[in-house]
Amino acid sequence: MKRALPFIIILVVLVSASAVAWSLKESATNDPPTPTPTVAPSNSASPAAPTRSVPPGAEPPNAIGPATAPVTLEEFGDFQCPPCGLLHPVLKKMEQEFGDRVRVIFREYPLVPTHKHALHAARAAEAAGLQGKFFQMHDMIFENQKAWDKAFDARLIFEDYAQKIGLDMEKYRKDVTSQAVEQRIFLDGKRAHALGVQGTPTVFINGREIPFQSLEPGKLRALISNELAAAGY
Amino acid sequence: MNSQPPATDGLDPRTNRRRAILYGLAAVVSLIGLGDSIYLAVEHMAGRSVRCTIVHGCSAVLSSPYASFRGIPLALIGAGAYFTVFSLATLAAFEYKFAARLLVFVVAGMLLVTLWLLYLQAFVIEAFCQFCLLSALVTLALTVIVFVARRSSVREL
């Protein structure tokens, strides 16, 4: 019996570890809310979230591309989130490749308090948006994410960016703490919440959530092409 | 499985007992690493924790290209390594000599990989993930325990 005991212990641990892994996997699969049953293949977008009672978010949205574009990518992002920073060049690439056939919307979803500068970054971008330069600021913030990420107070760095992109600084300083900016962030957050956004980045293509694993150039390109083909482009 | 009978070595029973306790401790410690790695591997494969949801550092580390080796999540390889350590340590605690010898090589390999991963986190990714740090701590603890256990065996022989 003594000779067999260690092997029995090892077997018990192996079975227990497999059971734990399986239950963790199940909970990971079940955690994100799925408004409608998922029937799409893994590399395609999930079925559309129900549109009823989903608020529109800040209006007008921060968007690149015409409102009539057959494909709309709506990103819920956090400027301090590293994967959002990694997604930034990918979406830029898609914008360049598909031009007017794709509209890209950026929605604010700062993960507070996990990311201490995220809300300041969102405010800075929205304040720039009030002067028609949202995406210049958006690009500046993402492209320099590592430069301000660990700063004690990133607001001064964002001010510097505002100056660099040629904003009216007096207006910027007023807007950055304004109710209008707060309201836009709040409205985007309400939309994110209603859509069941669990983290960032979360991207919807024509209203359907794209699995996080598909947010890389190859898969994203294929998804956009499929949508274009379905729209007769 | 090896049918080698448990070795008694003809050593002082107190030494054998001490060794058994140390290897038992190594087995228990490796379970912490196993749990940590399983959690990370499942999160990685679910594509969940690489998004920003809870921990900033973990998102950066787990979304980096270093989180996988040839498409296999590093955490999954880690889980396999910890299970191997658990198995060998358990066998060693029951006086299977081959297991005690093999354990030294496995733990030494894990220590080297751990040091490399700590370097990557500190100087390349520039972010630390607390689950990865826990794993590093477990490997360091295993190294110390196995070293002490081996030293006591060698000294007595």
C-alpha cells in the first residue's frame, strides 16, 4: 500500500487539477453576458446585441469615416489600457485599407480606478473633440502611452499634447473639467454598460461584438471584408 | 511506472524523516504554483485577462508576445512543470531516489526560465503581473527546499 500511495496522491491531484481547470474554463466562457445564443464561428462576430433600451452614447460620436459607410467599427476603449494601445495601430491600418467603406467610432470607457490616468486621458481627448480635434489627441495619447502611463500627474502631459496639436489652450483648460465633457464620457459609459462591455478594448462590427481574439489585422480584415460582401461591396 | 522499490539508504531514520518532510513541503508549495498557472492558462486561453479588466500589469504582460511559446500559453507549460515537480516531490517524499535526482534538474530548469521571465517583465515589457510574480516566488521557494533536501541527503551519504 505504501508503494502505491504516492501514485494515488498524484492521480488525485491530476484529476482535481483537471476539474479546477475545467470549471475555470466554464466560468470564463459563461461570464460575459450573451444577450442572444452564440452560433457564430469563433473568428466571426457574435450575434447582434439587442438594440432595445441600449442608449446611443455621446452624440455626435467621435468617428472617422462617413455615417453612410457599410461597415461600422465601434470601439469601447481606455487610453491607459495596454491592449487598447496595441489595437490602435491595427484600427489605423483598417482605416487606411478600407477608406470610406469603414466608419470607426471611439467610445470612452475609462477603467477607473484600475487605470489612474484613464479618466484624465478621456477628458483630454473629449476636450480636444470639442475643438474638432478628437482623433489628433486620441492618436497622440495612444502613441505616447508609455510616456505618460507611469507619470505622477498625466494632466500636464496631456496639456502639452493639446498645445502640440494646436488647440486653443484657454478653451481646452476650461473644457477639460467641463460638464459637457463629463457628460459625453458618462453617456459612452452608459452605452458600454447596456451592451455588456466587460473590459477594454471591446469592438463591435455593425452592432455585433467581435471576439477579443479576432482583434488582429488578419481576422479583422476578414470580418470587414465579409461585412462588405454582405452589403454588396 | 518505475518499479524501483523505495530506497531506505540505510540512513538515520531522522534524516529520512527530515527529507520526507522537505519533499512533502516541496509538493505542497508546487500545488500553489500549479493553481496559479492553471488560473493564468485558462484566463489566457479564454482571452479574458489579456483585456483590461482588473490588473494593469497583467494585461500588459499577458498581452505581450512573450506570453506564449510557439502558440502555447506559457502558463500552460508552467502548469505542466509544476505538476511534474509535484509528482517528483511526492515520489521523493516516499523515498524514490530517481525522483529526488530528477527533481533537481527540473527545478533548476524552472529557475532559469523564471529568471528570464523576470528579466522580460522588468526590462522589456516594463510591467509586472502579480500572478507571474507569485509563480516566480514559488519557483524560488522550490529551489531552496530542493537544495536543502539534496544537501542533507548528500551530507548523510
